[in-house]
Amino acid sequence: MRKDPLDPLSFAVRTPNEPSGLIGFEHINPRCRLYRAGHCAHSIQLRLSYSSDEPPVAGEIFEVRDGLITLRAGGRVLHFLNHETALLRLAVERGGPGVLLRSRSILGVPCAHGEYAFTLHNASKTWIPCEPHRSEGCEIPSGSRGAA
């Protein structure tokens, strides 16, 4: 049996039966352990984002390429960076282009069992690269900025 390529994603499982709507997180990403925007989501960051009183903003992804994510949300076109856009593309292929911009720089991609969660880095700001010994698979060169 082939391993699912989305296994290493932060995965937020939600259920309407729990008061917070949240029953747990799974995050297994051996390639990067840099807990910064655009890299890995820490379990505390995910918990705070999904339990926030701040409502998510619905959006739609219309381009994902080479670390750059372009989406529409709140009547604006927004640009973000994430170092695993190949996995984001796969999540969007499975769940559709509708996404949720959540607090704490979290992008939720709805799926059958909850949401795949990615962190977002503002593309107009300088990118902080993965640590050299943990950068396998990082799609963004050091010092990059996305198109703003």
C-alpha cells in the first residue's frame, strides 16, 4: 500500500460534538521543524487558532506555484509563501479551492475529516529559510520575496 503524501501535514480534526469543535491535531513532518510562518504549525499555534473567537475569513485559492500562494479573501487578492506548496496543491485538488484564513497565520483547507492546516508567510516580507540541516524539500530560496 502506497503512503498518502498528505500524511506529513498538520491536520486539524474538527467535530461538532465538542464545545470547541476540536478533537485533536496530528503533525508529522520530518523535513522541517522551524515553527515560523510559512513553515510548520506548532500544536499550540493550531489550538489557539482553532479555538479563537476571531471568525475565519472564507477565501478561494486561484494559484499555487513554487512556494507562492495567491488567493482571494475579503474582497482582496492576497499573496503568501509556504514551503510545501506541492502538498497544498494536493490538498486543494482533494478538497477544492475554498479555504479558510484563520488567526495565527493558519490556512485551513477543508476535507472530509476536518481541515489540512498550513501556515502562511506574508509574501511582501523577507522569507526566513528552513534551517540548513532540516531544509529537504523546501521550495523557497533564502531571502526570497513573493510577488506582492
